[in-house]
Amino acid sequence: MAEAYAQPGARVTRRGLFGWMMFDWAAQPFFTVVITFVFGPYFAARMTADPVSGQFAWSLTATIAGIVIAVLAPVLGSIADATGNRKRWIGFFAIIKVVALFSLWWAEPGSSVVSIGLLVILASIAAEFSIVFNDSQMPRLVSKDNVGTVSNIAWGLGYLGGMIALFIVLLLLAGSPTTGKTLIGLDPLFGLDATAGEDARITGPFSALWYLVFILPMFLFTPDTKTGMPIAKAVRSGLTELRSTLGELRRRSGILRFLIARMIYQDGVNGLLILGGAFAVGMFGWQTTEIGLYGIILNVVAIFGCGVASVLDRSLGSKTVVAVALVMLFVATLGFVSTGPGFTLFGLVPLSIEDSGGLFGTAAEKVYVLYGLLVGFAFGPVQASSRSWLARSVTPEEAGRFFGIYALSGRATTFLATGLNTLLILASGSPRLGMASMLLFFAVGLAILAVTPYPADRAARAPAT
């Protein structure tokens, strides 16, 4: 088998690289069908007495998970560098994630939001920690010339997996609460009852099985580093390395400024993905079919966006791709919060309130979907090219600790985005005002990014300083 994109001295076959890219395919349905488009909106709309308290509970769940991830991810990244063998860490967290997701089947309407929220927190933590270990393999597997291309293709592969998972849910599993039929007029498989929330609850076990099956190529084909220190010694070494790395960041100002910018704009990205589906449900009363179809549309556009970004990242660099994506996300979020029944752009553009029937029947819903296309095009490249930016800036030997801090930068203040949303809803009773807070994170992150140096061709020779 021919070698593909390997770092000097490494031997990575195309099959091994494909196995690494399949991790995104395996992991994405959890974020697509559970967190964003099916289970999350169900949790917000039907597990509590009203949509406002439901969005508050869902936002609080995301905030708690974000804090835990922010605190522990850098530590685990440093420990991973010391122990080597990232696969066993991914396997350990896979067990936690799969058990938690299977347990979501018992999330019946009226059941405890505390216990179900804890399961979502566990699954989210396990998912994010696995991503730290998988991403930290990238500098060892992919050359810096090709890292942007490979990262965006892998991210696009993930969205394709998420889209297919959504298709399966909508066409075969999710019945309408009024007709009991799926989107193509079939009875849901396994006799699932939409009135009991089973169409949304099944997404937990479904995502768990998907993850179990499609993570196997990474375990079977992707080469791993040799096992290093014993775990107890690695913990001590990892904590020492983490302290050293945090001190080193003061000297590597380019990476530090990039991580601060990402810490802020990724808050907005996470908030938009976590809360966007629940926001639409509260505004338009969308059911699983509408929100799922909306998710499919976004994923189709996301695949195309990642394809375009995979070319632009190589020719223009990760910084340009990230900056353009942030502008698009700002415009889309402004569109969301300025749209309601009968209007968009805060009433400057009136819309018909007539409902034509069927999916997305009002003019406001159609406009909301159009704004969603911008999100779909941008949220893949903004994350994939951020990942490739860091991979260009570090060596394989230090990748674990820097990708741990990278995860910290993506989660350290996530509780601010969801927390600010939560507080604004609590204070005003307006989910629209809460969602508008995402604009602040995109604007500030973009401003910092504008004055952040990009490693460019230096990244092929040495870490950015």
C-alpha cells in the first residue's frame, strides 16, 4: 500500500489515513442527531413544562459539560503525550459514551431532566476527550502541506455521516405525532411511537451503534505510537509538561493569540450548534421531521463547504478560511435573531404570515432556512481549518499537550456562551435575546484573529513563534 501524506520518518498507508478520517464519520452523528437536530430539540420542547424552561435546562446541561471538558482536556492531552498509545484512551472513553447514549432511550416525556441531563453531559465529555486524542494524531500522520486538505475532507466526511444518520432517522424511525408515519409515509421501524418521544429517544442507541461500528477502521488500520510511561508516572509527567507548555505559550505568541481568538469564536460556534435547533423549535413549533430535514439541508451544504475549504486552505491558508467563515456565521446569526412570524431583519422586511401547509410552510420559516445555509457552509470549515492551523504550528511530539490546550480553548469559556444565553433567557424570558449574544463571540474572535500572525510557509520547517 502506498504511503500517504506521512511526516518524515513515519510510515502511514492510505488505509491508515482513511482509518483516522473515519473517526469523524463515526463521531459526527452524536452531534448531529443527538445534540443539535433531534434529541436536543426534543429535550427542550417536550421534557419540561414549557419551551423556555426546556431551553434553560438544555443550555445549563451544555454549560456543565463545557466546564468539565475545559478543566480536564489539557491535562489528558499532556498525559497522552507521556503514555503514548492514543487508541486505548479513545477506547476507554468510547465505553462511557456508548453506555450513556444507550441510556437515553429512557428519556421519556416528564422524566427527570437532571438524570437525563447527566447522561448527556457524560456522553459529551467522553466524545470531546476522544476528539482530543484523535486530533493529536494528525501531526504524526499528515504533512503540514496537506494537513488543511485532509482536515477539511475528514470534517466533510463527518458531515456526510451525520447527514446519512439523519436520513435514516427521518425516513425509517421518526414518525409524525399527528399521522404516525415517517417522512416517506412508512410506519416507523420497531413500532416506535412518536407521541411517547420514541422517535427522538432512539437517536441515543442509534448513535451509539453507529460509533461502535465505524470507529473500528481507526483501531484496525491507523498506526499508533508505542506505549510510554505507566499511567501513574505519566500523570505526574503530564502535569509537569502542562505547566511547562502554559509557560511556553508566552514565548510562542502566534499560537497563544490564535488560541485566545479560537476560545472566543468557538464559543459562538458551539452555542449556535447546541442552541440553534431548540431556538427554531421554540419559534416555529417544528417537530422532529422539520428539524431533522433542516439538519439534512445544513449537512448537505456543510459537505460542499468543507470541499471548497479543502482547496482554499491549501492555496490561501487556514487563517483566510476561518475569517471568511466567521463573517458568514455572524451574518447568519443576525438573520436568525431578526426573523420571526411575519418579518425578518427586525421588521425592515415584512413577510407573509400565511401558512401554505407542509414543511416550512410560512415565509419566515423559509427565510430561516436560507440563513441556515450560511451556517451550513461555514461551521465545518471554521472548525476544520482551525484544527489544521494548529497542526501546522506544532511538532508531532508536542501534539497531545497542544491539542489538549486547543480543546481547552474550544471549551474554556463555552459556559459563557451557553451561560450568557441561559441568564438572558432567565432575565428577559426571550430566547431571541439569548441567541443574539452569539454575535458578540463571533465579532470579538474575528477581531483578535485579524491581528494574529499565521505560520504560513514557516510551518513546514518549525513551530510558529
